[in-house]
Amino acid sequence: MNASLIPTITFDLHASEQPVPPEVRANLLEAPGFGQVFTDHMVSLRWSTDRGWHDGKLEPYGPLVLDPATAVLHYGQEIFEGLKAYRQESGQIVAFRPEANAARFRRSAVRMAMPELPDEAFVQAIELLVTQDRDWVPVNPEHSLYLRPFMVATTVALGVGRPANSCLFLLIASPSAGVFSGGSVRAVSVWLAEGYTRAAKGGTGEAKTGGNYAAAFAGQQQAIDNDCDQVVWLDANEHRWVEEMGGMNLFFVYGSGAGARIMTPALTGSLLPGITRDSLLRLAPDLGIPATEGAISVDQWRAGCESGEITEVFACGTAAVITPVGQVKGASGGWTIGDGQPGPVTMRLREELTGIQFGRRPDPYGWVHKII
């Protein structure tokens, strides 16, 4: 869209009169968990077919009032994003690649027949909330402020004939210790979802919409029932090609030392195009680790681990950054990856990426977006 044609979106500021007391906030930030504690404010912005984007606000965090017939409650017309703000060693507060999240948010909106929020408004909302709630950005070097932008259909009417004619965009923030966090980085175990499908080509798999995650709960419960941390999704047609781990992209490490290379399943339309995935595809080659997109079947995964060709496997995503995978289980058996512990390539990539995010490493890519 021509920048001159994008309407100006403004946000009114309404600060909370009852923010969390500093001493209570400090206690919460000691061990915030993930997605359990929320900051004092949120950002809201409305859209309708007759008015476009309007009524932007930064306001106190609080409950929503929705009519029982609101469209999102019945038809799941909804999208969301996930990104983080970091307090760097220099004291600056930054966000990691918010423009990339803004672009993916628009792509998800198109797939779910929702209005596209201009990238500038997406980033502006992040800047407003993080600036207002700056004291909620953790000082712990392994913690961050998780940001959750989302949009829901708010038309009040039953009937599936057409998309909603009104929507609500919201942005909330949650101090986070990370997913799978528990001190040192540990390798997780995964369960092969041979009886369930997360998404199919032509579906909503490449959109970040809540229905994809709801469809994953049964498979995730199956993983938990088999003493695994996460589920690995296979393709919908043959149930043999590896796609994702839960809501994270997977990488396979071949070889070791100077000969190591990484490969991630190519985007097919059923896979989420992860921002962390894209970052690693750019970062790894600059560290001397060739990176490609390809395909791998369950049999190839198992055979590669047994022969020693595949030495490490890791998952990546905003919440957990990079998580080593140590063991695979399934209805037809299981196997261990390497020695079952985090590998050197995995940990080097994790250290380099988090180093950029927290300001411990230079950022030659322009990924860090300064807020304060």
C-alpha cells in the first residue's frame, strides 16, 4: 500500500490510577513464569468497515466485555503474534524484529479474512506499551518482556456467511522467564503425532491463529501422557514428513565441528514461518554453519541418529528461543539424539542469538529495534 494512502492512527493515553506497587512488582519479577503475570496497561484499537481503524488507546489492563454472540466466540476468527522486549546490558530497552512480526500479522489477517493493521501502527503500539510499562521489563539476564498482539472479530451476529465487519486489536505484555525454563538449558523429549494432524496445505497452518493451537491440544496431551515435553507434527498426506514441534520450528544438525550444517523443513503452506527460524537461517552461515531448507521423514530422522549423521536437533521460537531436543518417542518406538544432551551447535546458535537480543553481541542485521 502506498504510504501516503495509509490513514494516520493515533492512540489516546489513559494511565492506570492503580498500578501494581513497586515492591509487589519486584517480587513478581523474581520468578514470573511464562504468560502468568501481566503489566499495568494494554493497547486497544478498533476497526469497522465503515470507519476503518479508530479509537486507539493505551489504557489500564483489564477484562473485556463481549456480547455472547460475538463472532470470535463462535467461529474462531482471530490472529495473534508473539515477540519480546529486552533490557540490554547497556540499559537500553529494545524489541527484537517487530517489523517482521508486523508483516506476519498482516499475512495472517489476509488468510483469516481480517483487516490488515499497518506495520507502523503495530510497531507504534509496542513502543507505547513498553515505554509506559518499562519497569516491568526484567533485569534478569535470562528474562524478557513477552508481547502478545492479537486481533479478534467483534461482530455481534450468528451465521457463517461472511467475515466479521468489526474487529478489536489488543496488545498485552507479560514478564517472562521463558518456556522450558528451569535454570540451565535442558534437552526436551518429543512425541510423534502419528494419529493427529495440525494443519494441511491450503489450510491455516502458515497463519498464526488460535485454531491451530486448539487443534494441537489433543496431540500435546498425548505427548504428556507418554512422558514427553512436546509433540512433533507430521505432514497431513502421508504422516511421515516432519513439520513442527508444537508451535516451534525444528532444525536438524548434521555432522559436527567445522563440518556441521543445519537443515530445517521447508515452508509448505502448513508450517508457520517463524521469525526465529528466519533469523537462524541468516545467522548460522555467518558463523560458518551452512543452513538449508529441505525435508526429512521420520525414518530418515531415526536412521540419521542411529548412524551418527544427525548429531543434534533443536526447536526454535520466540518464547523458548532455542530448545534442544534429546529424545524422540512414538507408537512404533523411540530413539535418542546424540547423547541426549544439548549439543555444541545448538548452544552456540542460542548464545549468539540471545547475545544479539540482550546486547552482548553486535547486531549487523538491524534486528534490534530501540524503544528506550
